Amino acid sequence: MEDTVLKNVLISGGAGYVGTLLVPQLVAAGYNVTVYDTMYYGCELKPQPGLRIIQGDIRDTAKFKEACKGIDAVIQLACISNDAGFELDEKLSEEINYKCFEPMVLAAKAQGVKRFIYASSSSVYGYSESPRVTEEHPLVPLTLYNKFKGLCEPLLFKHQSKDFVCVTIRPATICGYSPRQRLDLSVNILTNHAINNNKITVFGGEQQRPNLHIQDMCDLYKLLLELPNDKIAGETFNAGYQNQSIMDIATIVKKVVQEEFPEKGDIPIVTTPSNDTRSYRITSDKIAAKLGFKPKRAIEDAVRDLCKAFKDGKLQNSMTDDKYHNVKVLKRTRAS
């Protein structure tokens, strides 16, 4: 298939943390965007020309297939995110993150979708002491979330063809501000606590985590819509920037928050033991070499963005409101 312009894009989970930032940017760039989302966490997207919002469940294959009519590219973000969500309801999580995935892919392909972009996770590598975790590193999932993210990858590539170009991204942990804010991710948690609890509590501290600014993630999805087929067909890419220990992240957060809120004085870092031993770092050399993608924003930038959002009153009741924590929302709504 010759490369064609992919102007009509469907984003499953498009009302989520990343999607809420990404969607308006794609619309502004001239894309026609369809958001397909259960709205478990509400919807902060504003109606505008070029945007169609469908409240739908990815397990409803017939409805998803109908939504894919006239669509050129699918970005599959929808999932029950992180391990805590899985522990809450394993059956629901398996259905959403694994069982409905291949039917979705087949539905998109049957409707003539030309490109399918799948957001996997860099957590598929599990625990690794390797200093260079490349895309060839074995997948050693420690949790069901990691396991199902990894199992979907070969199911997608099984259907790769010259007319249906498939690519998988394994993003690092995302950080920074979005209108649909999450405060259950490492950088965001520590920043919230530094500002609103006047101390940073670190569980463990030695665990290594890869990180990526949310705007760099959005830039990457836009790039994946623009690149020619031969650059991405059948490929898997790590997407991360800074590999840091949780203690290193806490130190960055402390420095930035003290600069942004000098009236707080010294913000202590308190360490407590943790049974969360997940530790891994990823290498993103392949995506830089093959696609020319290099993140432009650091953890420090994400913390500054969050500080600004707090100053601007955009993150009300951040220590008490369940809406910032995916698993608490799921528990409350008892999604099913």
C-alpha cells in the first residue's frame, strides 16, 4: 500500500489522562478525531468542530466496529491502568485489557483502518537489573497488568499487512499536567504531597523507574500518524526519557517545589519500607535512531507544570478527591 494521509483518527480511551491532552492538539493540527471511551472517569473534552465523542465500551465489538467506519488510524489507549486496578477486579481487567483486544483489531481492519497504534507498557519487562533494557529484553511480567499488556502485542502483529500497518509503543511512566489529571503516578504523587502535605514520603526509594513527560507522549502519537509505513510497520518501540530511582525523583520534586513555593521552606523527604520491588530502566535508542524521536522535556518540567496547575487552582482537593486516582474511581463506580 502506498502511504496515504491519515486524517480521520479514532482514539479509544481518548477521554483519559493522555487522550485529554492529545485530542485537542490533533484537532488543532487538522485531524478529524473520534474519541471512543466508557467515560468511567468523566470527560473533560470540550465539543468542537473536528471532534466526535462516542461513549462506548471496547468490549462492545459491534459498536466499536461501527465507530471505525471511515477511520484511517486507531490509537488504542483504552485499558484498566496499573496494577491496583487489576487487583480490584481481575475479571473486568482481563476482559478490557486482553480478551476484547483481538476482536477490536479485527473490527478495525474489517472497516478499512490503515494503521493501528497500540499503547503497551514498559512495565512488561518486570524486574530487571540490566542497565540496557532494549525491545529485545525478555518480557517477565510481575503482575497481570504487565502480562496482558505483553500478550496483546503478538495478537496485533498477527494481523499486520501492507494495508493494515501495526506498531506497538511501550511507554515509560507518564508524568505532568493534563485536564484529566492523574495523581496516582510516581512523579505526580510526590509533587502533590510536596505541595499539599509539606513533606514527600518515599516508599523504598532505590527502585528504578523510566519516566516520560505527557507532552512528549502526545508528540510521539502525532508523529506515529505522520510517519511513512515502512518506518513503523510491525515494529515495537520503547518510549522513555529519564531512568531515575524513586529517591532521585523525590529529590527533583523537592528542589522544584521549594523554588516554586519558597514560602514552604524546607520540604523533608521521609522514607518508609516498601514491598513494591518493581525496578527497571529502559533504553530508547531504537526509537531515536529509527524514528528520530527524542523527548524534549524532563521530570523537572513535569513538576513545574504541576506546580503551575496548583497555583492556578486547577487541581482542587487533590489530597481527598477520588477523581485523581483511577482505582478509587473504579471502586466507587464499580465499573462492570
